[in-house]
Amino acid sequence: MSAIFLTTTDSAKLCTAGGNCGASLYYENGAEWTDYEFQVDVKLANLSDFPGGLRGRLNPKTGESYFTWVYPAQKLIIGYVAIAWDCNANKGQAAKDVWQPPKVSEWGQLKMVVTGEVISASGWNGKKVLSIKDGSWKKGTIALMTFSQDVFFDNVRVSRKG
């Protein structure tokens, strides 16, 4: 399996709702998924903020989802409850934590776990960095996201909880 190189100009499965959404590559057949772990290897092109992140329990028609976004320059990882594709359309920051980004061009791993009303994320070293309790979205698929930078994704894994 080769890495997925997702740029902000990719045309495949771009979010189309307008606004500040960058590129989102999503899995179409996961609309009914409920509780799962979503894990992916990520390599950043640089350590500037807003490279991208993960969406879980995504409704691809509306963009409603939970998303985990990395901010390498600030050394933060932030979780949001999105109400649309536009990343600025959200219910506000739901959780944030300190996060140590990898070196440029070094592979790391991001993981999102959705179980019931709890959504958690783990950063590069596998340490759980944030947790959100919200019952807005009960089911949905996954997406890889970029915004202002190129990002490499590899070894995308989804496994059912329980």
C-alpha cells in the first residue's frame, strides 16, 4: 500500500459546501458506523498551523461530525463538534491539549475513538490527548482532512469497538 498524498487542491471527494474546508477525502460506505477506532499514519510537510486532521461520525452530505485538528506551531491538538463542512462552522472548541508534533517528514500517528457520547483523540506517541463528551452525532463515516498544507496519510485503519 502506498501513502495517500492529499493536497488542498485535490479534486477527489472535496467538501463542496464552500467556506474554509480545504480537502476532505472520506469513505462513502461508513454512513451507519457508530462506535469505532479510526487510526492513520500522518507525515506533515512543515510545522505551520492548520495542516489538517481527522473527522469521525461524519455525515458527508452536511459535514456534521467530530473533528480533531492539529496545530503544530502551537503544539496543540483541538477537538471540535462540526455543524457543517466549513471548519469554522462548529459549536466551539470542545477540548484541547498539548501535543508534541513530529519532526518534518517524520511519520507519526493520529487516532480518534468514538464510543457512545465520548470522542477521544491520541497524538503521535499514542498518548490520549483529549476527550469530548457530546451526543450530537450518533453515526457516520470517516475523513482525512487538509487545509493550508500538503499532508501525507498512510495505513488508514478503522476497527469496530467491542
